[in-house]
Amino acid sequence: MQWYIPIAFSLDDNAKEKALENNRDNSEYLLNLCGDWNFRFYESFEDLEEVFKRSQEVLGGKIDFVLHSIGMSPNVRKGKAYDDLDYGMLNKTLDISAISFHKMLQAAKKLDALNDFASVLALTYVASHRTFFGYNDMADAKSLLESIARSFGYIYGREKGVRVNTISQSPTYTTAGGGIKGFDGLFDFADRMSPLGNANADECADYCVVMFSDLTRKVTMQTLFHDGGFSNMGMSLRGMTQYNKSFIDENTDKETGKIIYG
């Protein structure tokens, strides 16, 4: 049997209770699985090593798969424009959203915590390849995340047969996504542009299960688009129709008359 390994970042008591609201049975099971840890802030590399050590003790053996699903930009949350970033906050964005993936992989490898032919996934977004208004320094973080998957995927694959991939998911309503400027419009645009529509969170979970399985044992170092076809679209009829309705002056600064680009 395979298991999810609950590695949680920065969840206080209020946030923990909120995490239980939508799926209380499964979440309580994970909380109990962590024993006296509950959920705590794993800040250092040593903390991550302890996570893998404790997980193997609780689960009775090495780990078959791991999902990295964390991202946050203080610059986005503070409304900082890309050409006026706070570099201290940029470092936090990269550390939380991308470098944490490297730390996780390095900790697992040093401890030999993953089974041979295990599968590791991280969630990314197409803004790593293209420019999206409002996505800001998270685009840089996702580009770094995908590069880490390729670099570590080569090493881990040659030595242990471990697969390392990223899934480029449709815009999905999450706490982090809600902080992106104009997210509702981005979500609607992607849905109109995609032949199959946006992939929701449950469908993303299904895809992760496939990638964790032995059915994809030869897939590694890839950025896999799970976005209803959006990444290969130019312009759909629905998108063009909406575009033709949008010739308005809302993107012009009322005081200066200049166009607002970001």
C-alpha cells in the first residue's frame, strides 16, 4: 500500500482547523498519523530530514511517492509590481515555492528515504514559460521549480530509478491562487481558451495518482500540462468573442492617461 506523507508548512491552530473543514475524515487521519507532531512549521533542512525519518518509522518502511504542493509570494500578497519587487520578499518566494523542492529531494536522497523507482511530483503553472499579467515573481519561482525537477530527475533516475516530474495545472482556486491580481479573469480566460475547459483540483489529484503509479515508470524530468489543452492554444472562438467585447479604457490610468501594463 502507498501513502501520502503529510509535510505541512506554517499551519497554526486556526489554519489547522480550517484545513479540516472541507475533508475532515481524511485530514483528521493525517493529523493522527503525524502523532505528537501534529502540523508544525518545518523551516530548516534538518527539519525536513526529521520528517523523512519519522515518516519511515510511522509507515514502517521507505516511501513510494512524494508530492510538493506549496507556493507563496509575499510580493504578490503585498501588491508589489514586478518592476518594483522587494528583494527580501523575492528570496522568500523562491525559497518557499521552489528551493523547498530541492531541499525535500536532497533530504530524501541523503537519507535514502525513497524506494527504488519511486515517483516525485511538484505542481507548477504555465507562467513559467509565458508571461501572465499579475503572476509576478511566482513565474520565476515556477521556472526554477521545473529546472530543479530536470536536474534532480537526472541524478535520482540514474542512481535509484526515481522519477521526478512537474504537473502544470490549470488555474485552480486555492488560498495562494486567490492572492494573484485578476485571478477570476485569468481563470475565466483559461476556461474559455481550453477545448476541454479548466482541470479542477480533483482532476489534478487523479492525474497525480496516475503519475505515482507504475503505469508511468518511464516518465521523468517532464513538465506535464494538465490544463484542458490551454498550453497549445492560440485563440479559441469563445476567447475571441470575449476579446471583441473588451475594447474599453479600463486599463488606462485616469490621472495620467497612460496604459497600465502591470
